[in-house]
Amino acid sequence: MIARYTRPRMGQVWTEENRYRAWLEVELAICEARAGEGEIPSSAMEEIRSKAAIDVDRILAIEETTRHDVIAFLTSLEEKIGPSSRYIHKGCTSSDIVDTANALLVQQAGKIILEDLEEFLHSLGKLAKKYKGALCMGRTHGVHAEPTSFGLKMAGFYAEFVRHRKRVRDALEGMRVGKISGAVGTYAFITPRLENAALHILGLAVDPHSTQIVQRDRYSQFFTALAIMGGGIERLSLELRHLQRTEVLEAEEGFSKGQKGSSAMPHKKNPISAENLCGISRLLRGNALAAMEDQALWHERDISHSSVERVIMPDSTILADYALARLKGILDRLVVHPDQMLKNMELSFGLYFSQRVLTALLEAGMERQKAYETVQALAMRSWRDHIQFPQLVAKDENIAKMLGKEKLGELFDPSAYLASEDTIFERVFAPEAGDCPE
């Protein structure tokens, strides 16, 4: 299922081979920096460049003996390069390589997620613009409140996902750091100048003080950004699920030819994609909690974070990629029913006009408490006796006398609720807020 929606390249980011390639990229950058300082002879550097290669099977075979992945990786390189390999990893500790490579891998994954967000925002923005002005019932507590438009609903989600995009970008920038500072971060066998040169080659910033590792508050920020985005995915998915309920049916997921909704009930069409995405958001939140648990380590480091990150780094980024792609697919195939929205508005007998009547009475000079009680009494009667609320208001002598026939006629136009829709759209789709779809 995931493969149908997710770019294969996200999975490729987290293959064993790509992980070792990132390690090799870091080791080579350190060697290039040393060569630039005259610490590695040009002939040795050329041999390192030409012979360094990844052999996943050999690394894994060596690790069966060493029980240490970085040592297995280095041993494999030594076998391929020969004597010049003595310059590789000089003065470094495992975390210099692993944490710096993690930054490279997260940047690769984050780039894909940001591309997903751009594509998703484009689809969401198109949907909002298409249904701008399409009246529907706004609900609070699941109960009819006042009219809005389906376009405004979608524009609200668009504004939220622009914020998600910014959070992910900011978190990625926080992760764009490496460390090559040695065993406990004191540069005892390497220099800050060498670190800066190597990280410059890699396109990474220097962590100002890394102890033996890059501190995991950076990781927490990244995984929390994904989790918060997951909350937005769930909020939109939950809205779509509610709108597909039989009693509502204002929008529904596309249903393909040959698709089946139930093994027992042939009539079923269920919001399965939106339901799946609500579940995925729970995993993203759980992984964010695991990332926060990794912040507190013993002294300069321990490895209790390592096993967690081997799971949550690929899982959260793959899930985020999958969720955004699948949610985009829902929006692109969404079946919207504007006629049903108008029908549903009338299920509450026009009670949504109550605040307009209340406000008109207040403006006409009636005391607030009296005005509220007058309108509420008519509203309760409308609901109890299934009588249109506007009819009851028009027949009330006190209201008619106070407001007059012309004013009463102006009160019951539902389009009045969209008087500021243009302003909201202008704010949401302003260039500084996000890309404005055609």
C-alpha cells in the first residue's frame, strides 16, 4: 500500500548502502581537509579517492565478528584501500562519522518531505479556490453553528500547512550540523579548523559544542515538527471522515471501479484512506516522544539513543512522505457535493440566522438580555415544532415592529456570512504566506 503512494527514493535514503555511503562521504571530507592541510600526501589521497568503495555484504560479514558497525565499515575500507587507509578516521570517534552522516541523511529525507508539502499545498489551494463561495454549514461541537464555505474550510487547512512547512524547514536547518571533534568533543586529536573545513565540503554547519555527539534537542525539534504536521494531517483527515458520514455526505473519497468497501456489505463506501492517515499520525507522535526521550544521556554520551534512532529516522520520514502523498491523492480525487451542503443547511430550519436577528435587535436598541431571550424562545420553538425560524421571526409582532419589514427581509440571506471571504483568501494566499495556486 505504501509503495503506491510514496516515492521510492525516500526508501532509498535509508538503505544500508546509502547509510554507508554517507559515512564514506564524511570520512572522505575529513581526509580532503587533512590533505588540504598537508597532513596526507597527495599520492595517498589519490589512492583513497580511487579505491574507497562500499561493499555492504562485506561490512555486515565483518560486523558479525566485531559487533561494531563503524569498525566493520573501516575494516572493509582498509581491505580495499590498503596502507593509505591509515589516514582514514585518524583522530575521530564513531559519533563524528555517524552524527555527521545522520545530518546528511536527514537533509536528503527532508528535501523529499518539503517537495511533498509543496505538491500537497498546491492541491489543497486549488480545492479551496474551486469551492470559494460554496456555502456549507459550519459546525461547533458537531452541531450546526453558522454558515461558512467549503472553500474557507480548505483555506484554513492551507494556512495551517504553510506553518507546517515552515516548522519542517526550520527543524531541518537545526539538523544541518555536523561534528568532528573527537571522543568527548575536546578536539584532542583534531582541530576546529579541520572540522570546519570538512563540514564545509559536506555543506554542513559546525555544532558549536557537541560533546561526543550532536545534542539530541535538534533531533527532538525535527521529529516534533513531523509529529505536529501529522496532527494537521489527522485534523484534515478527520474532517473528511465526518463529511463522508451518511447523515452528512458533503464530500467523499473517490471510489474506483472495482473497489470494494466491505466483505459483508456490498453497498459500503468507506473513508479508508482518511482513517489510515489518522492512525499514521499516532505513529508520528509516538516517534516524537521517543526522540524527546533521547535527549537525556549519561555525561558526554551513551548509546541508548542509537537503537531508537535506527527505527524512528527511517520510519517517521517514510511515514511523513507516505501520508502527504496519500492525502494529496485524496484531495485530487475528492468528490464534493455542494447541493448536499445546501440541503444540510436547512436541517436546522434556518436557526443559523439567530445571531443576525439578535444583533439587529441590539442595534435597534433592545437590551441584550431581553433580545437574547426573545430570539432564543423563537429558536427553541422552531427546533421543537419543525417550523422555519425566519417565519417565526417575521410573525413576531415585537420584532417586526422594532426592525421593520425591509430590515427583516435583509436578515435571512446566507451569503451575508461570506462577506469577508475575499479578505480571508487574500490573507491566506498572500505571497508571503505561501505559494498561490492557479
